[in-house]
Amino acid sequence: MWTNFFKLRLFCCLLAVLMVVVLVINVTQVEYLDHETVSATFIDSSGQFVSSQVTGISRNPYCGYDQQTLSSQERMEEDSLLAALHRQVPDVGPVPFVKSTDPSSSYFVILNSAAFFKVGSQLEVLVHVQDFQRKPKKYGGDYLQARIHSPKLQAGAVGRVVDYQNGFYKVFFTLLWPGKVKVSVSLVHPSEGIRVLQRLQEDKPDRVYFKSLFRSGRISETTECNVCLPGNLPLCNFTDLYTGEPWFCFKPKKLPCSSRITHFKGGYLKGLLTAAESAFFQSGVNIKMPVNSSGPDWVTVIPRRIKDLVEFNLGSPKNVGPFLAVDQKHNILLKYRCHGPPIRFTTVFSNELHYVANELNGIVGGKNTVVAIAVWSHFSTFPLEVYIRRLRNIRRAVVRLLDRSPKTVVVIRTANAQELGPEVSLFNSDWYNFQLDTILRRMFSGVGVYLVDAWEMTLAHYLPHKLHPDEVIVKNQLDMFLSFVCPLET
């Protein structure tokens, strides 16, 4: 009897062990399948999961970025980011200027203007674009910006633009405040200009060039620098040893690479456009021009300083830093420094070129530590892969910081709209910065950081767009930043 009992117990134990083994194997297989599914699919602009092999994402071969060593998840994330920004600009062949989008001939209509609106209701606006012969356009691809605003209240919000690829666009707004609300729509670039900007992004990423000064004793030389350099001349390799961020300069003829003193913007390439292409970038004609309404353009539907902060004069150059300020009353220490190259400031001492990821790795963190990051404008001329790589390094450092100090507050400022002219459009167009802004938001989604939405703040505001926004907009950004630092409940 006892023998049979022990045999039964042994059988039950073996059965239990076998069940655990099977369960572990199944869980492992499910995790493996889940991982493979994530790394083999991404979401397209319509929200559908699509295989990367089907979409055929092409990478810019600039500086070998298409040959980066990436994990499967990083590769698929990059595919997803590039696919999300793939703009459907139809290849209609050469288009004469008179057949390009004319903002003065185009118009918008408030579709539900007679409806009774409540705060929180949705407002729909239909935009119809026409060419300079006042003929309807039959294809899309124009870059439009739309906002609602109440100047007296200094209130504004942006709209979501949907391109129907037939010359019609619909804009959706959420009405967030009561009172008289005005609708404004602008053509930033016609689709014909967008095609030119895409060509420049792919073929002329070096249209902003950089230089460094090398000096030893009385001998000094200046050479060109960039993420990569053409030709077979000897190079100085200043690639960051920790992040792997590439940066090179042509080697001076008489001096060693170690004699590098400063980094500065060399200038902007000229003659980038043909005469026909230049017609698509005319101030007062088709760059950030208002689109008029056909009918009513409105519907009817409500500042304090950090006074104790004292700056320490470190003798640092304007914009470049580093800067330091102290508020002894509230026990606040504020530090600032610019990010590593590419950076378009006039002159930066090379020993002040610190990469954001490296700075984050040197921060202990904690509940009394707040980190603010802004990285976008100086990457507008480069292929998107350059910016993705930089953000990937920063994201890794942010994740490590939050792992070791979960109560650290990390805030990222997004891109913002700016004034545009024919030349500025080729280097710092809102279209370029919109792509960078989209990438930043997607890459830091779910990471545990806060975003100061400078893009919506500048786009929705009644003041003119500026690279460095006016004080009232900056105050709004600071108010949002401080709401993350000091939530109301604390």
C-alpha cells in the first residue's frame, strides 16, 4: 500500500515538473513570436499594421547611415518613423509655375458654421486649392497649417489636416474655449515646392557646412567638418567614443588633429535651385501665405517671472554657454549648455562640445532633479536617419537615468514653426522641422518623459512665426514646463 502511495506521489511530481517545462517553453515561444511580430511590422499613416517588406522603406545612403548596425527592433522602429513621414507627393513630372498651387486663388469653407457649438465640439473646415490660372488642382501634397484663435483672449489651437490627394483638404479643430473663434489657414509650401525640398534632403544634405579652427603656437589652420566628408583627403576623426556619433574634419596640412580649438558654422551653399524651382519659393507669393475664406471665417462658441534667480557670469558666448544661475531662496541650481555637433552657432570651443547622451549619463538624478532637452533645429538639413540616430542615443541615456532614478523629471521641448523666406525654406523649412518633430514625439512615446509642445503653441498663436518665439509664447512654454516640475497637487 505504502509502495503504491509513494509511486503515486512520484508520478504526480513528475507530471507537475513536466507541466512547468511545457508552460515555460510555450511562454518563451509566445514571447519570441511577439518579438518577431513587432520587429516585422509597423503602423502606416492610416493606423494599419503593414509589413516593412511590403512598403519597401528606402534609406538615404548618406554617410553610410543605411548600413548602420541596428537591432531588429531599432530597424523596425526606424522603418516605422520613415514610413510615417513618407509624404504622398504625386510624381506628375515638371509643373510650370502657373499650374502650381496659388494661395490667393485657393479658399476654405467652414462646413458646419451654422451649427450651435459648445466647448469641446469639433469644427470642420474644407480647403480647396487652385493654381495661378484659377483652375482646381487635381492632386495633393501641399503643406498647409491651420489654427483657430481668439486674439483678445490670446488663445489658440491647431487643426489636424487631412489630404485627400485630389486638391481638397479637410481640417478638424476641437473648440477649447467660449467666445468668437477665428479660423486661419496658410499654405506653407505648394506640393511642387515640397518635391524640391525632398530632393534637397536626399541629394544635398551638406548644404550647411561647418568648420573647425586648429592652432598650435603661431600656426593656425581652418578646415571643413561634417558628419562625413567627400573625397579621399586625410581626415581627423572626432567621432564620440561613447555614443558613436560621427564627426569628421579634413586634417590640417601642418597641424595634428589634437590641436582643434573651435567648431563653427561655415555657411550655406548657394545656387541650389534652378530658375524654375525658385518660382516655388517666393516670399509674398507662395511661402506661408494665407488662404482666404469663402464665407465666414469665424464661429461663436475665456505673467510672472522667477525673480530670485541670479545668473552667474561665466564669460560664456551668447547662445553657446555654458550658463549657470542660482536661486538661493528656493534652493534651485540652473545649468545650461548647447548640444554637440552639428550646431550652427558662430564659434564654439571644441572642449564645450558635449553630446546630450553623455551629459545625461553624468547625472545622478532624483526627485529634486529636472532635465530639459531641446534638439531639432540644427538637424533640419540632414537626412532623417541622422536625427533618428541622435535621438536613439539620447533615449538610451534617458531610459538609464530613469531606471537608476525613477523620480527624475525629464522634459523635452518640441520643434516650433518659424518665419520663412526663399532661402530659409531650403535649410530650415517648417516642412523639415515637422518631420523632426514627428520623429521626436514617436521615439519618446511611452518613455516616461514630458513634452512642451512648442509646435502647437507657435502654430496656434496669433503672433508671427519666429525661430525664437516672442516672449508671450516663451512664457506659455515655461508655464507648461513648470506644471510638470511643480504639479498643482504638490
